[in-house]
Amino acid sequence: MPSSNPAAPGPTLTLGLMNFAASAPSDGWSGLIDRARAADEAGIDRILVVDHVVMGEHLEAYEGGKFPTGPDGVWLEPLTLLSVLAGVTSGVRLGTGILIAPLRRPVVLAKALATLDVLSGGRVDLGVGVGWQREEYEAAGLPFEERGRLLDETLSVCRTLWRDSPASYTSGRLTFDSIWCEPKPLQPGGVPIWVAGTLNPGTFRRIVRFGDGWIPWGEYIRDVERGIGEVREALSAAGRDVAGFGVRGTLVTARLADGTPDVAKTMDSVPGLVAAGVTDFNLVVRLPDHTEAATEVLSTIVGAFRETVGRTS
């Protein structure tokens, strides 16, 4: 059955802030928490964190450009980090962009996400992908070649446990019957799922079956308009309503000669991306270490973004 989550962001155009957390900030890990507070206070809609459990040496397999760290990059575990950030924020949504979900046991992941959603007041978004690094699967004792099937199974189990009480599930390698997994996520229908990937048959299948949104990857990062058209065709063919379906795009901050953000120029690309169908903008910006200064920078960008897209709040 095609699945659409009514709690997923609808036509409201949103601005998110990516935080790789791939190295300790110059002011220590407390600075990372302070910048989450700054984002919340400034009105950023979503904080996004990314995932690597372990790193191997073969970074050339990465398809997103130059990989941001070496093999010794420091990557915080996303759900643990978001749990901490949930406790110091009140309005900003908490998302993964992405979580390599097949590396986690499905029932444990379903429980962790439901717990985080309940305790955060229904603010969680789950961005998922299969990942690109063979070493992570090998270290977890999982077959890299089966990562797509593993992700499908993980998402299916999560949806089942978030929806049904008691819940039952059967697949080629996993079966359970008449079990309860409580509490359910606070958001009706469960945690919204954003599917990442290039548009191959597996990604299309995943988007249609599970997706509340799409996170472009590979060539589609640069050609998001073509990708949006293909995604909408797939959703329509499956009987899915495209109106509330989200698409993530990147908004890179332009800079003035003194290094400060050129907010007006940063907004130049927004109308075209909105016209193409982007609904959620991932802001790439270098923030000052001082919390008050970071809040001021983000508040200015948030104000300009909302004015540009016609949001009043």
C-alpha cells in the first residue's frame, strides 16, 4: 500500500540547517549545542545531522563531491545527538539527513525514533539512505550488496510498529507476530520518512511506498528540477498525491568581501528552486562561535527567506 504521512511538512516552504558534527567545534562540543539553541531561537525550521558509524580508507566511493573529512573524521551518532538537542530546543524540527538505517536493527530503530518523537513533542523527521561505504556494512556484519533490501525491510518494520498494536510482520528473514511496541510516535502516522538517493528503480520504489519527501543525491543534487519531474510522475502513477510531498534542496550562503553573509544574494536562487518544486531548503552557512552572533546571523537569513517565499511566520 502506498504510504503518505499526514504529519509531514505540506506546502509551507521551510529552511533547515545542516550540521555535519564531523569535528569538534573550536569552542568544544558545547558549542554545537549552543548553535542548536541559536537555530531554535532564530526560527530555523529544521536541524539536520548526518551519519557514519565507522569510516574506512576508500573515500573515493563518495558520490557527493569531495568528502568533508579523512577516515579519522569525528562523526556523532545522529539519534543520540538529536536526543540531546531535543532537550535544549522547543520549536525546531530534528532530522537526519541521512541516517544509514540498514545498519540498525529495525525494531530497535523503531523504538528509538518513537521515543525521541514522544519526548521532543513530535518534532522528528527521518531521512534515510543506503549509504555508499562498504566498510560500514562489513563492520556491522551485514552484506553491502543487500543494503537496498535491508533498508526496505527496516522501513516496513518501523511503519508496522508505529501503526499497529499488536503488530505482525513477515519477510524472507524476519518474522514476528502479536507484539506491542509502545509508545507510538506522537505524530499521526508515525515519524515522517524522507528517502535519499539517485533515482534508480530501488529509490523510486522506496519513495512511492514509504516517502514523505525526497533528498536528491548524486547527479540530482545539480539537476533537481529533472529529478522532481521524475518523482512526481512515479507518485502519480502509484496513485499518490504529490501536493504534500517534500523535496529538499541546498541553499549555499553567499559571502561579502569581509566574509559576512550576503543575504540578498543568497536569496537569489530561492524563487527558481521553489518554482521547480523544492519545498525544504538546506542552508549551508558558516556561523560565528558566539551564540548571540550566530543567532543574529540566522535570524537575518530566516527573515529574508520568509519574505522571499511569502511566509508570515
